[in-house]
Amino acid sequence: MTEFVIVLTTMPDDSRADELARTLVIERLAACVNVHAPMSSTYRWKETVEHEAERQLVIKTTRDRLPALEMRLRELHPYELPELIIVPIEGGSGAYLKWVRMQTESKL
């Protein structure tokens, strides 16, 4: 298992996406959160096909921070069932990954 992961989620609008990104970084649950440009999503929800505007968030963190990040994401997310997809990082710049680790360490 790798130490570093990317977590994907979506948000319904800019202000909530930016607020979630900022909160996750302030609370050291993520080193960095990219908020992508608006996109449209088509999906089935409760037997109805929906089509909505969303923003994709790409959250860089460590596997150790996942339980706390997932709990906080569920607390703050406006969706009944938020997207939470975890992608292991198999490699990358050693200096960047060291920075990710340092930014997500608890500073108690």
C-alpha cells in the first residue's frame, strides 16, 4: 500500500467547493486541493436520470489522514452520498511527496 493518495469528490458550486478545499488544507487533512472548472455530470439518483453542474476536487493527502478526511468530508458535504474515490499515488517527485507529508502532519 502506498503512503500517498489522491481523493476525488465533486461539489455543486464554486463557493462550496472553495470553502471545502480551504477547510481541508487549514485542518491539515490535505496538502493541496485542486478545484477544477465547471463540468456537467449525468447520473442516476433514486431512479431518475439527473444532469447537474458540478466541480471536481482533487485532494492530495496521505493514507494516514484518510479516516479523518473522510469523516470531515461527510460532515461538510451537501450531498446525501458524496463521491469519495481514493487513488493511490504509485510514484512522483520525492520532494513533492515529502511536502505533502509535512503539510498533512498534525501540529498539536
